[in-house]
Amino acid sequence: MHDMNTDTIQNILTDIEEILRHAVGPRSRPDYMKAAGITNPDWHFSLTADDIIEQKIPANVIGCTGIAKLFCKLAAGTDLKYSVVCTAYEPDWRKARKAEDRNIGGHQLIAVELDGKLRMFHPGRSKLEFIDANVVVGNTVDFGFRDVHGLYLITAIMKPQDFIKINTYEKLRNVYASGDMNNPKFTIVPLMEMCAKQNMHFGRH
């Protein structure tokens, strides 16, 4: 697939790579925070795209949330119809739902509308590669990336103007739990779980 939209996306990914190539300071978040004298654990969630660019903060420090914010800034003003796809690491999500653990890891991606279909990709990659997945809330996805192992649950497909309002871990965790940064209750049901319930109800022959 090649058209003006994919060219636009690739140009943005190249710009993000260039921004992060000029980052300065320690590459790990704990080391960076220690060097900068930062003690607020929510600090990196509060960073805006402008903060990241102006302060030249490394990719490993800003994480996928910061990289998605960079994409949102650079894509503004283009003709792209895009959203931020928030996904929760499914084992974490299930443990948290059972109150075994409050922490949920996750990953942010970008989805663009191409030919009437949402196509999802990793904004932290220098080359555009679409993920073969059905971009639907409640679906589980195995990204196949070296740094993103296992199944992830799509919990929200957010408008950029809403996503950039996430500035604390609690808000992001709520998005992972329910799809709503203001709702901590676990309302997202994985499609595989819904299918299992339907099979139990109707029976399989």
C-alpha cells in the first residue's frame, strides 16, 4: 500500500527519529530523573510534545506515551485521520481486575484511516510497518515487536486532543482499565473472553 497518506506518516516517523536522535542525558528513566533531580513519579506522563522537543529528552525516558504525543504534534495540520490506540498488557490487566496488583503496563500506538479501515502502527519505529490486527476496543493483539512481548488488550481508541490530556499514571491506568481516563472500573472485556462466554452459552458442536 502506497499513497500520499503513507508518505505523510513515513515523513512524521522520520521527523520523530531525528528529534530523538538529538536527545541528551541518561537513556534510562531512573538515571535521567536522578541526574535532573526529579522525584515526581508522574513527571514523564506530564511531559508535552513541546517539553520533549525543547528539553531533548531521550526515547527510553519519555516512553511510548511521549512518542505518541510527539506523533500527535507532528501530525497536526496534516490530512491524516488518526487516533491513539491505548493497549494494556493483558496479564497485568487481568491481575489488576482481580485486585492482585494495581499496576498495569501498556503500549500506545497510532491508527490511521486508510481506505475506510483503521490501520495500526508503532510511532517509535523509523520505518512504517502496519500491524496485522483488527483495531477494535476489546480485541487482543500480539504486536510481534522485540520490545513488546505477549498479548495486549485494546482498551481505547482516543482522539489526539483527548490523549494529550493524560498527564498522570492514574489517568493512563484508568484508560487501560476502562478506556476512560476518569473511570477506574474494569469495563473492557476482551473479545476472546466474550467469545468464550458465547460458546458456553450456545454450546459448541
